[in-house]
Amino acid sequence: MDRPSTRDASPGARRYQSVIVTVGPICRAHAVAAEWNRANREAGGGRRVKAYELALDHIEEGILSGRYEVGSILPPERELATQLGIGRSSVREAIRALESQGVLDSAVGAGPASGTRVTSDQSRALTRLLKLHVSLGKYPVDDVVEARVSLERGSAALASTHATADALARLAEVVEAMEAAESIAEFSPLDTGFHVLIAEVSENTLISDLTRAVREALLQPIARASARMADWPGFRDGLNEQHRRIFAAIQAGDPDAAADLMEHHIRHAYSILPMNGAMP
């Protein structure tokens, strides 16, 4: 957006964040940043707005407002730098940050295929971001359990009404592979894949993305907890039986049974896994 980021803004500085200084159509974002930084210092805030954040917020605001839609080409770096009153290197830094999130894609050269475009790879962006936050969050196990139950009851129910023959065949393959797995290293990725695949079969992209992010963030913590168990093979066998029942309910097109079995499965697993109170 054409104002400083609200990241870590002190209360005294926030009152200046609606200030926008324009000269014709050109937004003088550096003037706003200077005013914000001055107000932040007066209020005792220690953080200054970085130049690349102005470009980052400007591009984000353009996407949120609909000015930049999927497939839109951003103005050239030089033009954005002039508009925002910052260096081209700061614009490039913002673009790289958004590329890493799957929001932008840059192509060098000339012609219609060149330039920096807004992409629609929202799944990759959301999954990466959430996975990192879940990994760093140290959430209580009870919070993780309730979040997973909320997500995966819905995905199991939806999968039972949307599963195609091909989707059922893929689920069956994963179930069989889990039953053949003899080590934690083999079993854990398959277990994660089973839950993610159910979410994908639900045909709800948001549920699928959220489930993938949470499950991938928990892959290693669950594997480490499994390694501390005295009888992991017995625990695995119990999980496999539950997986079979969940799959059977989805295959039978029974959303209530699929949801109930999924909830029981999740709560049962965490009641046994030695998670030490917080995850990851």
C-alpha cells in the first residue's frame, strides 16, 4: 500500500499511517515513511520502515485492491522505484520476497512473456507460510488436536461425497503402503500423505492447503515422538486399522462415519504419543 507498513508500529506512529503525500499521480511514499519514522521515534519506537517494505506494501495493496490481478504484469522496476521514491534494489528485494511466497513470477527478456507477473500459486504460498508459523509456534498439544479435528472432520466428510474411482484407488495405495511400512522413517511420510490426500479429495482447496501446512509442520515432531515409544509397532498397527476404517467410510460415501472415525483417530493418536505438552 502507499503508506508505511503497520508491522511493529508504535501507537504514537499509527496516527500518521493514513497520511499520503502525492505529486500528481506519483505517490511520494518516502515522504510518508519519513513522517512515520519521525513519529515512531517521538513515540519511543525503535523500528524504522525499510525501503523494500514500501515496495512490498505497495504491491500487496495493489493485489488486495484488485489493481493487480492474476496474470497482471507489474510496472518495470525503474518505474516502481521512481513512483515510490526508493532504489531499484529495494524494489527487487520486495519482488524476490513475494516470489518466494508464490505470489509473483519474473521472466527476463523481451516480449509479452517477460516481466514480473502476479501468479495464482496461492497454495504453495499459503502452505509454506503456515508451515513455518506452525513449526515456530510451539502450540499446546490440545490446541493442535482441536485444530486438526476441526479441519479433518470436514475433509473426511467432504472426501466421502467427492471421491472418484481414481481418488479411491490412490487412497487404497497409500493405506497398503502404510501397512507394509516397517520403520518410522517409512511410515511417517505415508501417514502425512494419507491425511493430505483426503483433504485434496475433499475438493476444498483452502481445507487442503491448511491441512497440508499443519501436517507437514508436524511430520518431524510426530516422528520424534514415535521414536520415544516403547511399542511403536503396536501403535502403528492400531493406526493402520483406523486408517482402514476411515478409508472404508469414504469409499462407502458415509460422511458422518468418516468424520467421526477421523476425529477418533486423531484424538487416539495424541492420547498415546509422548508429545511433552507442546508442538512442534
